[in-house]
Amino acid sequence: MTTGIRPRTRSAGAGDHHRGHVVLVHGTLDESASFRRVLDSLRNWDTTTYDRRGWGSAAALGPGTLHQNVADLIEILPATASIVVGHSYGATVALTASERCPQRIRAVVAYEPPLPWLPWWPTRAPWERLALDEGRTPADAAEAIMRDVLGDEAWERLPRRLADKRRDDGETMVAEMRALCDDPPSFEPLTLTCPVLTAAGADSLPHHRLTAAELAQLVPTGRYQEITGAGHPGHVSHPADFAALVEAADQLADEPAERDQRLVHDS
């Protein structure tokens, strides 16, 4: 196991109908603990969460490249094919891993993945401008983005300890964001063999919604879904709806087999 990466696996509840395994990958300015309420709605699933390098319990590792994050994810995947759920940057990690290791991923849920190389993504998205183009320190850039996501009042209500921690996360945030903007594409949507459910909040920024929707059209087995009333932190504001994306992805993964069975029957 990669030094400093400590996955936490929870088995399905006793007496519950076991559905399979779900691995959740958090985004930037976030930690695995933010999936806590999502896990409450996944009682029939074995689940694995972990802090990516540079965040939470893995902060001491410092910012990781996208390829290092992908390698970490592949290393902790169970032997049986799992549904991998990624939020934001974590969704880009999940999608890239699905191209490199499709045999261990049953399906991907990709909630608002940042994909600067696709034509529907702005040359500089609003949060990229806040973090990279306006001369802010990493700490100030992290605060500016958090204020934009949460609103000024919600940011001001955060406990000082948490607000200071988010500001301290600015270095890792800037490193991840800059690399995504500067590095070559990390996967080719047209060649993905895993079913992919892309998703976005109905109240999210337009380019987040558009990119997720268009990505679903590019992936051979892709589908797009929105969460009504949610924004970018949909896993926090609408945890039950976010967890329901796992069920939708599971059904999407079953569809090719069901279609093949119908063809055999009809012939």
C-alpha cells in the first residue's frame, strides 16, 4: 500500500442485501470525510473511502500528480470489479483509472469532472481565474473559491479551525488545478469501455453541467443525470441523491448484458 494512503473500508450492514463494492474519490479542497452522509445511504454496499495525497490524513505526502492519484486509486481497488464514484477532481481521477484498469471497475460515476482539454470547458474557467490568474496567494485563492462555492455568509460561519485548514490547503489546490490546465489529456472518452454515469447539480456552473453532459455523449456507454437543487458540493448538500447515482450506475452496467440477452431471445 502506498505510504500515507490509508483506505477505510466498511462492509455492508448485517442482514442487508449485499450489492457490491463502491470506492469514493474526493475532489479538491475536500477530504473523504465529506462522504459521511453519502455512506449512510449505501448500507447495502461495501464502501471504501480514502484521503488523496495532499489532503486530510495524506496531507504530509504533498500535492500529487494526476498520474500518482490514479496509481493510488488503482492500488486500493478491490479484486472484484467495483463502482468508482469521483467528485470533481476525483471524477477525473476515476475516469482516467477506468481507461487504465477497466477490468477492476464495473462502472464510474463522474460528478462534474474538470476536463480543461474538452471543447465545452472554458479557456479559463471562473475558479481557474480566481486561483491562477489574479495574483492571489494559494491561501487567498483557496478562500476565494470556498467563498464562491459556499457564499460569504456560510464561509464566515465556518469554525476558525476549518477555515484556516482550507486556506492551508491552497498550495495543493493550486498545484492540482495548474497541472490539469497544463498537462495533456489523461484519457480518451471515445475508447472508454466502462459504463460511465456523468452527473452535475442542476444549480451548478454552466460549464460544469455542459461538460458532464457532453462527456456522456462521447463515452460509448455513457449517460448523464442531474441532481435537482444541487450545486458543485452535491455530495454534501444532497447526500441521498448523490448515493442514488451509484444505483443508476449499477443499472447502467447491467444494460449491455440485458441487451445481449434480448438479442439472443429475439433471434
